[in-house]
Amino acid sequence: MQAGVLPENDSAVLENLWKMFNFYVSVFRQSEADGLSPQFVASFRRDFCAFVQKPLVAQGWDRLRAADQLGADQEEMRRRWCP
């Protein structure tokens, strides 16, 4: 695998990214329900935004979105957490 390029057939990488994005969205949903402290949410926001800025991760996000594997909650989380 070339650095920074997600191979078209690397389903394991996409599956792991999907799991990570779903983990983050679970935190986002809990934060929306006021179930978490503002400090905890701020920490996850910073971590998520740094994560999705990585070229390989951003490419995986785009591929999962194009395949309709990311939903409205993930899109809303990214829009609100990473303006």
C-alpha cells in the first residue's frame, strides 16, 4: 500500500474506519442528549477532527460516504464538530 493512498480493494481498512466513525458518532449522540461533560465532548471533538484530517482517513470517509455507509448523524457530527 502506498503511503496516504487507500487501495480500492482494502476492505479491512474501510471496515476499521467505519467502526471508528461509528464509535465517534456514539459519543456525538450522547453529547447531544447531554449525557457527557463538556470537557469530555471537547476532547473527543479535537480527536475526531484531527483524525478525519489525515489524508488516508479523509479518503476513507469519502469512500464510505459514496457507498452510503455513513449516515446523516456522521455527516452532522463532522459538520458541527469540525467547522
